[in-house]
Amino acid sequence: MTNEHAMWLPDEVSRAVRGRSIAVIGDGMLLDTVRAEAERAGMTTARPGDRADLTIVPAAQAGTAWEEPLDLDGLGPEGFVHTQRDGRAVVVYGGASGALYGWFDHLRRSLHESGDGTDRCEPRHPLRMLDHWDNVSIHPVMGQVERGYAGGSIFYEDGRVRADLSRVARYARLLASVGINRVAINNVNVGRREALLLTEDLGEVVRIADLFRPWGIRTHLAVSFAAPLTIGGLDTADPLDEDVASWWEDAATAVYARIPDFGGFLVKADSEGQPGPYAYGRDHADGANMLARALAPHGGLVHWRAFVYNHRQDWRDRSTDRARAAFDTFAPLDGRFDDNVVLQVKFGPVDFQTREPVSPVIPAMAHTKVALELQVTQEYTGQQRHAVYLAPQWREVLDFAPFGPDAAPLSDIVQGGMAAVSNVGDDAFWTGHPLAQANLYAYGRLTWDPALDPRAILDEWIALTFGDDEAARRGIRSILDDSWRTYESYTAPLGVGFMVSPLRGHYGPDVDGYEYSPWGTYHFADRDGVGVDRTVATGTGYAGQYPEPWARTYESLETVPDELVLFFHHVPYGHRLHSGATVIQHIYDTHFAGVERVDEMAATWDDLRGHVPDDVHDRVRERFVEQRRSAREWRDQINTYFFRKSGVTDERGREIY
Ligand code: GCV
């Protein structure tokens, strides 16, 4: 077996600072982490009185003797200023975590000539979270990690927390280096075994929290809303019941006694079978606020998920629309959530599809702290068998301006920061597909600075991971830059979504897999046309959940963007897109082109032999064999399905079965 891969922090990264001297000023756990990092990188400690090549100094002590003092006003606890004095680097930090982030920033800069300017760096949001969907016991269907494509869990094994958690410490270091500061360590689907992490197994959570703490990361737990009933010995979990409220208060007090920096609870309630306040005739504000009050005295948060919909629908009932559900549930509750509740909203209204419009819940909650939820794990985007770089998708989401192009983008509107589902497991490469490491890296960097360009992030990741081989950089960029759109081109067309196999865990094509299922209906294809009518005029009315100009933009076929046309409209196969192609010809063209593009990507990778380590090359190569096979399967099933439905032949006479 391959040794554990170092991801973007191989020892080589520190070559530029090796042998240089450092002075770290300040005390405490995080400063000790920085000192240990410097030692690991081969730096020497400057003697008192000597000028160090790098000085890391708290804002309060910085620059009193400098000729040009820095403007450090309002520098937050996670912020730092990168500057130079007499040609030597200085990192001035706001708080201890700023020192740690400043250290990693310095490492990144040292890879290139960083110029001699002064940069003030602060995270855009204080909440930068990763959620693990790891189960303690092996779930009979989902396994150890739900939607995990990288082996087992780094936290759990054989129904318990691992005895050896050393990998968690290395994970924490990697996460800190990209700015992640909160991790939820168990699946939002909380089984009985997992619920016990809060109580009987708290000692095990303490072990994990101890490993995250030196890296400035707070530990969160996903909890079951029914815990007072299922593990607490009460006969109800009603959020308005006093005994229930005190059960949660006691549980929270016990946690904080042992984990003083505990982050809080993550809750999936009344969703896909998870218990919630509806069972007691209460609403989601009642439920979330009760938990929030238990945590508030300790400074904890409730991340309450907005992923609420009816998963027992009748496909015959055309009036139910899963896309509407979160808005219908939560928009009326805006303003009712306590201050320490964060409403965690998936980026789209359905479920992390390759292409969805941005969720209308986010602009609807002006008086609620909303966090944007993304999925780094590639559930619907190739399951880490396909090379798909997701940052361009996230870029589009973050740039979406819900109130029109002249108003604020989403990245400015989400006040509760960002959360995402991790793609990491106990695989030697951490992420199964080595190129999927770029997604984790990019997610972290975007939580810190949501304005970053995906291509620049990729360059940074490549340089850290593979060094400065120009062929590797060009090759990997050409594979990954457009890989999300390539994946889109050979899978479900024009925003319609799903078409994945329910039986193969959402992997591979099955056009009608969900069409007659209780989980929602997604394409309504018949001999005349395809797509879901979500207009106000004749459909489910979902388009009307957007503020202007989007409600009107999506409502009309004249203005709806091509890539979302089938999400909002049911159209004939001959409908002409803005691109000039008909819907049916677009389906054929993109599916043929997508496969050709994957072949090119695979060939590019072959050429990189010798430019990346052999074990990385082998693993990615093996994944490309599968991606090429799977892309053909998608192409042929989608094209054949629509050819048979429509009877329309391909203008270019290519092979359709
Ligand atoms: C953890 C989708 C996934 C589920 C996941 C759910 C969620 O439905 O398929 O595995 O559950 O989203 O986000 O809660």
C-alpha cells in the first residue's frame, strides 16, 4: 500500500524557508504550534536581539519603533498583516489563530518571490466549517462514511472511535493551513450509536477535540433531535417541554465542562426520516431555539439545516415540487431564530446537483444568520472516480447576485459563513481520486476569501502539491479547469438534474431512476418534450420564490439561461436555445463532445508520467479508465433515451442506439 500522501503540505513546501531564522513572539497553544511548525520546516530560532528572517509578532507589540507604523486598527483575532522590515518578513497577528494562518500564508508566499508589499489578510467569515458524514457503526447501506468515496473514516472504525487518531492530527494541520476552523465529526443522519457521542462516549469526542484544538479548529457534533427520548430516558422530545429543554441544557453543560471550545450542534431535523419538531406540532424555529438556548451560555452554535422536504411524494401528484420545500418551510420563519442559530442552506433548492439555480432561501432570510452549504464530496459529481474540479461551480454560486447584477453577490449576503461536506477518508490519498484534493483545498481557500479565482487557487494547489514543474502545472490545469462543465456535458442536460442510479448509490446514469419514486420527480420526459414546469403561470410556482429580477428571468423562456432551461420549463425537443441549437441537438452534441473531452483529459494525464510521483500517476490513470467508461455509458444512455422518446435523429448522423 502507498504511504499516506502529504496532500498540499509535503516537506518540500518548506524548502524556501529551510535554514532561515524565525522569532515567534507570544505564548499559548497556537503559538507553540507555530514554533513546532517552524522547527519542522527546518528554521532556526533567532537569538534574542538578532534580526530574524521571519518575525511573527502580536499587533499589540508591533511596530512601535518602526518608522512607518502599520495600520492595525480593528485587526480581528484571525487576521494578520504580512509585511517586511529591512528586507525581512514580518507577520503581525491579531490573535493567536492569526499567527497560525500568517505562518501558512508565509509558507505559500515563500514558494514564489512574494514582492515587498504589505498585505492585510482576514477571513471573510468567522465560520468556516467542514461537515463529516462519518458513521460510528458501519451503516448497512451507506457504510462507514455516507457518500464517502475515499475508504473508511479517519475517526471511526469497527463501531468505535479509532484508538489511533494520529491521522486526525495530520488532517487538522492540513485544514488549518487553508483556514478551516470548525469540523462536525459525525453524519447528520444520526443513528442511535452516533447519538451516544454526546453522552456516554463524550470522552472519545474529547480525544478528537484535543487534536483539533492546537490548529484553531473547534469540534461540533451532529445530534439527533429525538435524543432525550431515544437515549435520555424521557418520553418526549417536544422542544417546548421543560424536561426536554433541561435535558439538552445538562447535556451541553457536560460537554463544555470537558470541551470548553466546543463549537455546537449540527441538526438535520424532519428531513429524510430524521426526527424533528413536527412530531410535536412545533416548527423549526421552536426546535432550533430550544437547542440554541442550551448552548448560548457556553458560546455554542446550532447549525440547523434547511434541507427539509417531503421524501414520500406521490409522483402522480404534479403539484408537489421538492424544489419549493425549503423556502416554503423557512421563509415564513425569518426573524424568529435566536442569535446563535445558523441556518445551513444547500446552495441549490434540490440536492447538490451538478447544475442547479442558487437556493431562493438565502435571499429570503434577511433576519437570519444563513450559512451556505456546499458538497466537497462528489456525490452527484462523479464520486471521486471522475476528475471534477468544483471551484468553478462554487465561484458561480458565490457570484450570484440574488437582487440583480448591481446588488450584492451571495458571498456578501451569507452572514453565517460556509459549511461543506468533506471528501476525506482513510484512503492513502485521503480523497480516493488524488485530484479531488484540489476540491478540499479550494473549499478552504474560498471560505477564507470567497472572491478568489478558481484557476489561481488551482495554480497554488499544484505548486504546493507537485512543486514547480511547468508541464505538470499546464497539464493539470488543462484537465481540471473546465472539468465541472465537461462532467455536466455528458450527464443530465440543461439543469434538469438527477438521472442518476438509485440502486448504485447515485453513480452512473438511470434516466427514469427517480421518475416514479417517492423522492421527487425530475424530468417529465415524454414523446413531445422534457423539463419541469416551475413557472408561476402554468407550473409549480417555484420561479416566483426569487426576488426580481430573477423571478421574471426564470419565468420566461425568452430570458431563462440555457443551462437551467429544463429546471424551470417543460419544452418541446425542437425548442431553440439561446445558443441556436435545439434542445435535442444540444443533448446529442454535448454528450458526444463530453466523451471526446474526457479522452483528451486522460491522454493529457498519460503525458504527465514522470512529472508527478508514480503512485499519484497510477491512481489517477486508473480513475481515468473508469471515467472514460462511465462517460460513454452516460452518453449512450442519455442519447438513446431521448432519441427513442423523441424520434428525432442526430443532425450529424452519429451512432445512437
Ligand atoms: C446525509 C442527500 C444525500 C444523503 C444526505 C442528504 C443530506 O440526500 O444523498 O446521503 O444525508 O443529502 O444532505 O442530509
